[in-house]
Amino acid sequence: MPTNVRSLLFRRMLAIALLGAGVCGLFSACSTVYPPTYTDAELKAQCERRGGWWRGSLIAGYCEFQTASNQSP
């Protein structure tokens, strides 16, 4: 085989190998899915224990607190 053909074949094989490694890396990095740390029921219980109002049905995972303020009569 002439040197030019070998060089072209080597470049194609190298490109295919690098592309394959990149695709494998992308799929392996995106395949890990972690469950949420707390469930909505646990977050609601924590919210209510701390004196808040659970608004999880309106805004996911949201607990509303009333802030203390100086209200003059």
C-alpha cells in the first residue's frame, strides 16, 4: 500500500475511535440518575413542623413562612 493510503486509513480509524469514545463517554455520563434527597411527603412534614404552609401543589417543593415584622397599630 502506498504511504498516502496508509495515512488516510490511519486518520479515519483514529477519527472513528475518538468519536466512539466521545459518544460512549456522553452516554455513560448521562445514564446515572439520582433519586431526590427528600420526597414531597417528607418536605411537607418538615415544613409543617417548622410552622410553615406547604405550597407543594402550586410550586414544587415550596414551603411558605410568614416573616416577623413590626406592625404599628
